[in-house]
Amino acid sequence: MNDRHPQSRGINLDPWLGHYADRTSGLSQSEVRALFAVVSRPEVVSLAGGMPFVSALPDELVTGALDRVMRDQGPTALQYGSGQGVPALREQILGIMALEGITGSVDDVVVTTGSQQALDLVTKLFINPGDVVLVEAPSYLGAIGIFRSYQADIVHVMMDEDGLVPEALEAAIADCHAAGKPIKFLYTIPNFHNPGGVTLSAQRRPRILEICKRHNILILEDNPYGLLSFDEPVPPALRALDDEGVIYLGSFSKTFAPGFRVGWALAPHAIREKLVLAAEAAILCPSSFSQLAIHEYLNEADWMGQIESYRGVYRERRDAMISALNEHLPELTWNVPNGGFYVWVGLPDELDSKAMLPRAVTELVAYTPGTAFFADGTGQHNMRLSFCYPTPENINVGIRRLATVIQGERDLLETFAGTGSLKPNPGTDSVIAPPPHLN
Amino acid sequence: MPNPTLNIMVLAGGISHEREVSLRSGRRVADALLEAGHEVTIVDPDARLFDLLMNEKPDVVWPAVHGASGEDGALLDLLDASGVSYVGPHAASARLAWNKPVAKTLVQRAGIATPESITLPREAFRELGASTVLEVVTQGLGHDLVIKPAQGGSSQGVSLVSSADALPRAMVDAYTYYEVALLEKRAYGTEVAVTVIDDGSGPRALPVVEIVPSDGFYSFEARYNAGETTFFTPARLSEMVLAAVSEAAVVVHETLGLDYLSRIDFIIDESGNPIFLEANALPGLTETSSAPLAIEASGTAASTLFNALALRAAQR
């Protein structure tokens, strides 16, 4: 053994391993994330992803818009455009935001590549490593990923059935101040929360605004689902009540189609100027073709009628999911969302949603473990179930399979009860949800 | 004589826990076969597969489906029954390798050491009492253990355990993947993988690859994140030990009846003895797998080697 092979030298398959920035430390493959690969198979009922059911969009609405763009504005559509976005579309965006009580100037709207890019740009503008971002508990996993990548200190604030709890927000701010941590902004999804499903009540909205104003904390209001209500319209947006302290993010991904990748930010003037410069530095300009296609669609199609049609589809699927949960998993807890895509499910304390995922894959059902929505590794006793994409029949099949998974896991844990700690290793996964194209 | 152009169907994907790994392996195989001049399609096997095979009538099928159905012999049995020529062992051999406890038994009988182990179906804990069984396990094997599902790959569901406290959770993690678990005494030494090739001229071992994961455990993450593991090819072992390991790998390959391409994993103890861990009938061929490194170190291009295997299969 001492006579080692003289010619052998180590091969590292990533020669740049030592070169990566510190902020990339969470960007790696994980055993749990790899399990989501099966989600693309038709045998699997995926309750995991958040893909809108774009098949509900009539083809002619889209093809008509695309044809007109190419016929009437082809060279413009295929060319670079303004970094801030097509002015005519920004005018239409003002009209959409007016539905939730927002008024603003077309000059303060910045079109982005999905609202995800706006989220990234705002974070880039404000966050130094270690700065605090306040987020709901739980929060959107795509936002957590961005905040992590800028090395923010992510502090969760409790929600209940009326959304973010003002007293908990006060307490979190006080804790940060006591610890000498600078708070840069509050990130909130007030309507049909992802993943929580809840909506911030009308009564709480002014209180949240007042608290943040008093503490000089900017609010980043993310509202992709606000127009997808099932019963009654949502309360006025936070931005409708305060045009100085709120950056509002909107998106066409859920109300039209995510393939166009068009979202926007409405920001106070000074911030807007920096956002445009940051956007130009990042991507030069958003897609001219996508913007003009959406402009045509909003001009010519009955887009409000289409949103109503989406509401009907998602309402039926929400009902199917709640009914299936009542039928197959009555021992669990969940909320009944009045809009959006998601149901947040609570599991008994002994069950860990992340550790249970391989069993779910075996049973051909997928969900997103609750740990994906927390920056601190908690959420193991929750899971997010999406009702937006599978048919009502498949939702029932999926929940029935999930019941088998949960029963199997409980049996297994029961077998080993009393032998020692059954608490799973928390692991190091930072991304434990399906990639966006899988559902 | 010019190389004939074959119509090759690479099967990759499936619905096992290892789907992602299989898709990556399949793409690599397809690239190499395209480079060799063949016509290649990648197919994700599903309910339409056998109709597709009937219609397309490929000259050769290359199954790169990892995990259950791909490696447990089911798919290979069905390909045999359909009269399809494929690259890989007969189903019965794949089944032997897939079942880790059975493979260990056969390899041990062939004279190659393997870590002391106990195989436990989940029912055994229920029937005999979990606490009692765990106590007997630790009395027999000690506390320094590797717990793994008795079937499966890519280290999914595998735990290293160094105290009795950690054992119950490790058992749960293994049973989450499969209903039988293998509890092995942990072997220490140099971790190596040996790829064995048989292009029709008999099995031969490619250069031995030494595996050094950055955190000491060749976990899923260490396998599939480039840079998490350092490889040495050939392994930093004496020529004598390298020869012994290579020979042992061929013995395992033949004992289990493997064919075309296999990967045999060992720990080399401090005396230079190879300790058999497991055999892979359809080894991973991803960008971060050890088999492509062994092929590269052999001095033959993957396209040349895979071409030879495909031509052999076409005459099957």
C-alpha cells in the first residue's frame, strides 16, 4: 500500500470550484430535488409545481395577437427596445393595477422579465450581505432563493388566517433593532399567498403600512394572484394606500401565460430610475416581442373574460382538492383559499414532509415540502399542494395516493417508536422544489 | 471494413427515484454513439415503448434506465421477450446485482471479502420488536455501520451511522426507499470503482478509479455535483494492489453474469485487500460518474468503446 502509483493525480470535475462567489454556496444538486424529475411523467400526479393551466387559454386569442404583432410591427418586435418597457403596454398595466385601486404614473412602471426579475433587481438595489429582509412565515421559495443569493438575513414573521400578524411584525422589527441588524424591506404577498393561501385582511393593511412607515421600512408587495379570486375581490393593494413606501410587483404569468415572461414593478420615482438602470445592466431590455404580443392581447381580446374563465377553472380545482382532503386525509389541517393556486397543509408532528418525499415518488404523487418555504429549515410539518394544473379527477387520485404515503410513513415511524430519535437530518438542501418547467 | 451505421434507441428516464441520473446517462451515451456515426434516438420508456419498438425496429436498444424496472431485470426480460437486441446483461444477472444482499453472498462465495452485514425486511422489526432487533444488530455488527436500501443506487436512502442513537432514523430513511434494508459494518480504506468492459473479447477491467469525496461520504450530492469529489485514475495504490482489484472486479462481473459494461465498487483495506461493496449492471455514465473517467484513462474514446458494444449487441 505504501508503494503508491506515481503518475496518478487528482481529477476535480469542476476546475473552477475555488473561484465561485460566496453567494453561490446553496446552488447545488440535491437528492431531494432530483426526485422531482419524475414529475414530468404522466403517471405522476403532481401537486408540487405552480404552473398555470394555460390550456384554458383559447389558441385563437394568442395566435391572433401574435399574427397582428408580426404583421403590423414585425421589425419593432424583433428589435431591442426600451429598458423600461414598451410605453403602450405600461399604459395598459396602469389600467390593470387600477382594478386593485392603484393609481400611478406610466413613468414609474418598469416592465421586467417576469416579476421574478423585478424581485431580483429590487434585492440587488437594496441588499448588502447581512441586511435583513422581513418575509412571511412561510414565504415564496423563489424570493427566498433571491434573498439568499444576495446574502440577506431572512427573518420570518408569523401569519394567521388574516395574513401577516401586525404584532408579530412589530416584535420582529424590535428584535432586529435590538440585535443591531439593519432592516431593508418587508417582502409580502398579500393576496392568496404562496404557499400559505391566505389573504391579508383589509383591516390589517393600514396597520402594516403604518408600522413599516414608522420604522422607515420599505414594503415590496408581490401580487401575482390578486385577480384570481374565487368569491369576492381582494382588498385594495398596499400600494393603493401608500405611493411612497411601497414597490408593487405584478405579473402576466398567472392571468395570461408565463411563457411570455412579462412582469412589472411600480416604484417610487427615485427607485424607479435605479431599477431601469439596473435592468438595462442586467438584460438591456425586456423582450419586445412578448411585450407587443401582450399589448395586442390586452387591446383586442376579452382578457377580463379570460381571467373569469381561469377563475372558474381554479375554483373547481380548489373545490376538488378540499373535497379530496376531506375524504382521504381528514386528520390533517389545511386552509381553504379564496383564490390563487395553493393549499397549505399541516401534518402531524411526527411526520416530516421532506423525508417522506421518496415514498411519495414511489406512489406517483408529488408535493412541495414545507421546508422549501422557510430560510431556517423549519416547515417540515407542512406541505404545499397546488391545485392549478391537474384536473379535478387527478387531484382526487393524487390526494388518495398521498393518503397512502402518509399511512405508510406513519406505520414505519410507529414501528420504530420508542427506539430513539426519529428526527430526520435537516440536510443542506437549499432548493427543494421542482424546477419551474416541471409540474 | 467500414463501420455499419446502426439505428440505436437509447432508453433513459423512467419513473424511478433515479430518473434524473438516467436522463443524464442517456444523453452521454447518445452523444458518444452519434459521434461513432450511428443514428440515435433517446426514448423515455412508457406505455408506448413496445409499440414503438415494433414500429421502429431499432438495430440495438441501449437501456440506460437506472433504478427499479431498469436495473431489476424487468425491462431487460421484456426486451428479451420482444426479441430486441440490447446492450447489457441478461435480466437474471441484472437482478442478482440489483439485489445487494444476494450479490454480496454470491461474491463472498467466490472468495472475495465483503463487509459483514445483516439484511432486514421492515417486517422483521414489527415481528421481533424494533428495540430488540436494533440491539441485536449493534451487538453483532457494532455501531459503525452503513445503512442502505437493499435495492437502489446513487446512494439514495444511504446513511453512515456511528452511534446507536442514529440507527433508528437511518433505518427509517432506508425503508422510505425500499422495504428491505442492508445493514453493513463500515469498511475503511481507499474507495474505488472498477469499470469492466466486454466487447466480445472477454471481460477486462479499465483503470481503477479512486474516489475521494470532500466530506468523506460518497453521497448523492458528492456524486452529482461536479467538484464535490476528487478522482484519482489510476487509484493511488501499488501496481500489485491495482492488479488484484482489477482481477477481483472481473471475478465479480463473471460471478454475477454481468455483461458488456459493469461497475464494481470496493473499499481497499490497509492490507491492500479489496472489500466488495456492490455491483452495478447498468453503471451511471453521467458527466460526474466514475465510469467515463475510467474509459478516458483507458486511452480509448467513449465513442469507440460504445461503438464496439453496440456492434456486439447488434449481432446478439
